[in-house]
Amino acid sequence: MNKTLKSGLLWLFAFLFTAGLAIYQRKTGPTYPVNGNVIVENQHIHYKLIRTADVGKDAEVRIVVADTNIKGEMLFRRFKSYDRWATKPLERHGDTLIAYVPMQPAAGKVMYQVSLVKGDQRFLLNDHPAIIRYKGVVPGGILWPHILTIFLAMLFSTRTGLEVIFKGKSTFTYTWVTVVMLILGGLIFGPLVQKYAFDAYWTGWPFGYDLTDNKSLIAFIFWMIALIVLIKKRENKIWPIIAAIMLLIVFLIPHSILGSEVDFTKEQPAQTIKN
């Protein structure tokens, strides 16, 4: 096979593989909305319960319900708190019912369940409460470079592994690029995103248990070892493969698991959060 064609096919595979992983990580993470459908007297109603919102205002959970005889109710309380469950009705705006989830400080979470009510019938949308986490607004000039460089790190990591498997000659170059992307995405832009979102640059080891930060650190360490080994011995094929597998494992762990959160149990024992 022509070398250019072979390289192109390997890049295409690496890109599609990385894009698939990115979609998987997004959809399995704790910030991905809870989606579903409910049937109310032969009316199919789609709902999306959001699980992340910016501080500054109450989060809006919007459900299109054209039938004005259908009302809604939200049950809610702060996550990691001794709060009593509170209820409030959904507000109707035209053909849409809106639940306003009370705003919390950055990293504060609220558990909520939504029900639709028609007459004496009640339709609970989510059996298990959705948990929404509030975060500070992250400027696009920081967020998008973070996303791009992390994506490129996984792309070049995958391509490096393929380069080793198919006995290419660019393993060392691709390893360098992977390390640089991990530094930019995970150790520079990542902490900046964390600072804007949750007012802390780093909440992973040794300061905390934030899995996102710890994943970035672990991936960087393994790829840094691979780079050092290749600097000393360019023909080494084991460490680039190990590092590529480790980064793959890291990407298979949903994003934002064990992320920053406020522990409201450290406040007064019980209260009802404001509507």
C-alpha cells in the first residue's frame, strides 16, 4: 500500500476513534441532560432535565407541553445537605412549562424531580432525582483551547499507538506532540477552566480527589515516561503503547466524575432552600 494512503487511513481511523470517545465521554458524564419521553393521555411529551448551569441566575428546565390543562411540579433540595424537600409549581409560558432550579454558588448542587399533572393523574418524569451543578462562566478563549488541545492529545496518542503497531517512523515526533497537547490541555488550560468554573486551579492529588484533574496528571506522567524512554532509546515500542492504552483508559472514564462540589452538610442541620 502507498505510504501516503496508509498514513491517511491511519489518521482517519485515529480521528474517528477519538471523536467516538469524545461523544462517549460527553454522553456518559454527570453533566449530560436526562432525556426521555412521557405519554399523558396519548400526548407524547419529550423532556430534557439539565444537569449543569452557570451561576448568575436560576437554571431553567423547559418542557414543551401544549395542553394547557397539564400542569407541572418540581420537588427539590440541595445535594449533600440536610435540607427538607421543597416543592414548587412549574410556570407556564405559552406552550412551555418551566421549572426554575434555585441558583447555588459555584460547585453547589441541587437534586430535583419533575412531575406533570393532569386532573388527578401525576406523571413522574425521573424516578431518580437529577442533580444539577452550578459553575462559573468560563470564557470561550479558555474553554475552547482546552477542549481542542485535549482532543488533539487523544488524537495524537491514538495515532502514536498506530504508528508503533504499523511500524512507522514518526513515533518519536507524535509522542512529543502528544506530551505538548497534554501539557496545554490538561495542565495549563485545564486548571484555568477549573479556576473560572469552581474558583480553584487544581483539586486533584495531592489537594483533593477531583477525578478529572487526576486523570490529566496520570496521562501526563505515563506519556512523559514514554517520551523520556524514547529520547534515550528511539526504537523502544513498549512505552508508547502503554501510554496510549493508559490515555484510552482515562478517556473511557466519564468526564467530571468526582468533580468539585459544595458540602452543605457543614452548614446548619436543616433548612428549605429559597424558591
